[in-house]
Amino acid sequence: MASESPDGRDDRTYTIREVATMFHMQTSALRYYEDAGILTDVGRDAKGQRVYRQCHINRMRTICCFKHAGMSIDELRRFFDYEDDEPGHIDEIMALLGERRDALEEQRKALDEAYAHILRKLHYYGDIQKAVRNGTALPDWRDYRCEIPALHD
């Protein structure tokens, strides 16, 4: 809507639809984040329509990143509350982020195992496909069930 001001501030504003489109979500999700207290200080124009600023876009980037990392709304709320006084809540911030890191590491290990299993299955079924086409003996799954070394040791 507006552009950068002469003093270097970013004065652009965005409608709820523009922000929803930007983050590939429904407008109801933005309203929910407001109601939950994690997307704050959203202004209104003369018609009562929501007006988002760059600070809201930045906050939404953080919300989306943390949501994709598995943070709950309560965890997001706590994080933003802590962030209001970082020095006073640094231990809580570090604990919250450390717990999320640990949970993501567990998810990564599970995904790595699933990925390795899919690769073994692709190899196995690819060999079946070749055998069928060539009229040769079918492979035995037991030959493909070897353990794959951990990817993150």
C-alpha cells in the first residue's frame, strides 16, 4: 500500500487477505492468532478493516517457523511473552527453544529411519520390476533388510 518513508521506515500496510495469501493460510488463521494473543497490535482503518504493518509480517514469519517446528499456541504465547523481557526471561527462552530443538531432533531421526526404509523398498521393488521385465528370479526381501548406519552420529 504505502512505500518506505523518507526516514527509512517501512510504512507499507497490508490487508488481511494480502497477509493470508503471503503466508498461504486462511484469513481465519490470522484472526485466530490475534484472538490467541500472539499476533498483537493489529490496527484498523476508518472502515474497521484490519491493517497489518511490517512488524506483523515479521511476527508471522516467526509464528509460521515455530508452528512448522511443532510449537503449540501456548508455547508461542509464552515465547512472545518472554521475548518482551529477554534478559529477565533468558533461561525460560533457552529452555523452551532447547526443548523444541530436542523434539525436532527426535523427529529428524524418525524421518531418517523412514527415509532409509523407503530407499530399501525402492531398491527391492525396482529389482522386482527388473526381474519381471527380464524374466529372471525375483529377489528376496531378506537381502535388503540390512541395517543402514545412523545418518547423524
